[in-house]
Amino acid sequence: MSDPVNEPKLSTLSKLAIGLAIAGFIFSFTSSSNVTLNGVSTCSHTDYAKLVFGGLAIMIGGLGEVAALRLQATRVPNLLASGGASVAGIFLVLVGAGVIGGPC
């Protein structure tokens, strides 16, 4: 069993999930197109960096949630950190896919 006094506050998975979510808010690699045909305009917008970093934040955040359940003293902070990173990842994926925000 691990020593609760020397146990780190946040696990490596929680820190990684938070870092990926932050990177998703910082980096951007977009592709946009706007086409008008016979008076009908269609618009497409994708941010690939947000899709990648958001998806990774969701995945690593989920793994962090599972790992946090095995911890004793720092279970709640790790659950909150991993869960928050997963929620941020969901938001990033929606922004990256053009569902929320974007020029369209």
C-alpha cells in the first residue's frame, strides 16, 4: 500500500489530462471553406488541433478517473482534475468540429 503522506497530490494521468486540455486552448490549426452555388451558401470550419488535443484530454481524463478510484488520500482532487479535463476536452472537440463557435 502507498503511504498517504508521501502520495503526490495529483497523479501523472491527471496532470497529463490537464496539460492536454490547456494545449487545446492554446494551439490552433484550422481549415475553413465558404462556397456559394446558385445563391445558396455553405460553410465548413474545422480546427484539427482542438479535435486532437480535446480527444486526448477526454481519453486520458477518463483513464485518470479510473486510476483515481484506487487512491486513498487524494481521490477527490484527482477525480475533480481528471473530470474537469474531460469536460474541457468535450468542449474542445465541439469547438474543433465547428458545432460551437467558429465563423459559420
